[in-house]
Amino acid sequence: MDPHPLTETMTVNRVLREHPETKTVFERFRIDVMYEGYDCLDEVAWRRRLSAEQFLALLERAMMRPLHS
């Protein structure tokens, strides 16, 4: 398994589709999937004053937790 399955050019919708356990991160940063779902992770991170690396790390951490914890 790839240790970094996410890339900064993936869209929000793709990440949510492939890794539904990341939903809590998107909710935490109030990312509106209706308007930002087709945007790349680096862009939504930038809008929230995060680096792409910081945002990817948060998403990857969420992916390590069970969906129903």
C-alpha cells in the first residue's frame, strides 16, 4: 500500500468517495462540498491558510481511524 495515497491535486469529491472517513476533516474546516467538491486539495487548503502538506497530513491521519469510532 502506498504510504501517501493522497496527492494535492486530488479533488475533494474524489477523496470523500475513496476515503469516506475523511469527512470529519472536511467538516472541521467547513468545506462546502457543493461548491468546493471539484477543487483540488491544495486549493482548499490555501483558502484556509494551510499548506497542502498540513492538510494532507490531517486527511491521512483521519484515514487511519476506523470509520465508526
